[in-house]
Amino acid sequence: MISGDSIKRVREGLQDHVGSKVVVKCNRGKRRTTVNQGVLESTHSNVFVVRYNNQLDETYHRTSYSYTDLLTKSVEFSILRDSF
């Protein structure tokens, strides 16, 4: 069972990385998985928002994910480190 304390720890961990580049892998069911690279735009009490850029026409869209998605592993999340 997922506790409120677990969600709080995930949220606090993500707050330190707002503005960082991330890779999000979503399990959409029936062997459908999507992998996208974006920027962690903001965190809220129950969700976090990732902004994805469309390189073809220079637009972007935002997608929100719940912290429980991370805890149940229906969404996997990686923070990209800048290499200098």
C-alpha cells in the first residue's frame, strides 16, 4: 500500500530537480510503452508536470503525472546529468 509519506518523499525529491532534463518512460498497457525526453517544469501536491518540445515546428506540450504512477512503476523517470 502506498502511504502519504512515500508520496511526500517522492515529491520532495523531484522538487530539487525542477528545470532539469528528464526521460519519462510510460507503460500504456498491452505492450505499449512510450519514451520521451523533456524538462521537469513544476511539482504540485499530487502531480508533477513535464514539458516536451516538438522539434519539427518548435512548439511544446505539457503532460502531468501523479506521484503514485512513479511508486506503482507505471511511469519510470530518469534525470539526465549534463556532461561537461
